[in-house]
Amino acid sequence: MRIRNFFVGACLAAAVLSVFVSVVTRRAAQVAESSTAVATRSTSIEWPTHFRGRPLTQLALAPLDARFAQRFPGAIARFSDGAQTLVVRRVTVPTRTLHPAWDCFRAAGYALTNANAQVDADGVHWRCFIAARDGQRARVCERIVERDFDSSRAWTDVSAWYWSALQSAGPWWAITVITPLGRMT
């Protein structure tokens, strides 16, 4: 009886292990495929090369950005101009997946000031806030522009963009500029 129970248990364990290995292997293949799709999508886009007259260097996506990009209807890239970081999202269809940077920073545990509409020295409208965590502060400003990276048709509110985008063809650029402000005193 013991040998029979052992044999049945071993067969069940082998069957369960076989299914488990199959599921894990399939999931790993899906993750690799979606990462490749994100990279391919990102490299086929003509990303901006300058911002406010300064050359941009493309950076690797942060792990959180890469995970988000897997289900994002468009592409995401991260850049530096030497003084600040830009997160640029190219959106191809109106989507509720595009959300304010304020939501991302809050979810990541930053203390935030209220977001306010601001106009920069070039007369460009942005929505900006201050994010602080672990003694570091940064000014975060964002806007969405239609078709051309420097377009005058722009939104500082994601919800207003969404309703307008339903009547438009796109694509759109969602630009987030993160400027370090240094340590809090």
C-alpha cells in the first residue's frame, strides 16, 4: 500500500511540476517578447534630439517605466540634457492609460506640492509641482503636445487632452521634465 501511495504521489508531483514549468516558461517568453516589442516600438520613432536648445542623450528606461511601457499604447523614452531628465511618451491613440506625472510620483512615495499651471520664460504652458523624498527635491513639469514636439496645440491637463484627443488624429507627445532642486534643508 505504501509503495502504491508513493507511486501515485510521485506521478501527481511530476504532473504538477510539468504544468508549473510550462506556465513559468510561457510567462518568461511573453515577458521577453513584450520587452522586445517595447524596444522595437521605441527605436522606430524619431525621438527629439534637443530640448530648449540643448542636446538630449537617451537613457535606459527605469524598471517601472519599462513595465508600464509594456501595456502603453505608444512608446516611452527617457532623456537627459545634462541638467534635467525628460520622460517622453509618444501616444498614438486617445487613452486613459496616459495619466499625470503627479499620480506616478505620489504612488512612488513622494511628498508633493499642489500642481499649478505655469508659463515658462518662452511663454510655454506647463503644469508643475515639487516632489520630495529621502531629503531630495525636484521640480516636475509636464505638458502634452499634438503631432510636433514643439507644437502650439498643447494641454497641461490629461483629462482635457483626452476629451480633445477623441476628436483628433494624433499622435501626441507627453513631455515630463524633472529638474533636481537639491537637498532639503
